[in-house]
Amino acid sequence: MLYTSIQGLPDFLLFFSAAMGLTALYLVLYTLSTTHNEFELIRQNNVAAGASLGLSLMGFAIPLSSAIVNSKTIVDLLVYGIVALIIQIMVYWLVRLLLTNLSQRIANGEVASALFLGAASLAAGLVTAAAMIF
């Protein structure tokens, strides 16, 4: 019985490690693609920066979890994880077109702009997750 329970452990560790790697990559690439320094702003207790980055991270994690559930191979997970990553960065740039000076607004602590960006990220993440049918 114990053997049956741990039989899937290697696959779990592989998929979990890949997902954590993709998440780290997402945070690095996302923060490099914005014109404000999220982590420095969060260290300064900027609620807008924390909200926008946190919701964006959730917007990435939702389709990533869908990719884990639907993937048959690690390659599936990596491909769809990268697709989710690209979509989230595109969302930032699209919202930036709608809200002029978005990064400056977040740096100034404007919560409304941050929450709109976060909501757009979540919405895109949910739609991305739902579209992951393979």
C-alpha cells in the first residue's frame, strides 16, 4: 500500500520543480519587463506594488496549475507554462497602453491602477487556464 502511495512521487517532484522554476522565471522576467522595481517598492511597504505583483503572480499560477493538471509530459508543462508567462507579460503591456504612466502610478502607491492591472492579470489567467485543452 505504501509503495502505491509513493509511486507517483518522482513525477510529482519533477512537475513541482518545473513549476517552481517557471514561477521564478516568471517573477524575474515580469519584473524586468516593468519600468518600476516591484520588490524595492514592496520593501518600502507600497501596497499598490504588492497588489499588482501578487495578483499578477496569481494570474500566472492559475494557468500554470491548469497546465500541470492537463500535461501528459514535462514538455507539455514547460510549453504551456511559457505560454502563460508570455500572456501575463502581454497583459502588463496592454494595461500600460490603457493607463498612461502605469509604472509611475504604482510607484506612487496608486492602488486603483494596481488593482486594475491585477484584475486584468487574473482575468487573463483564468481565460488562459480554461483554454488549455490538450
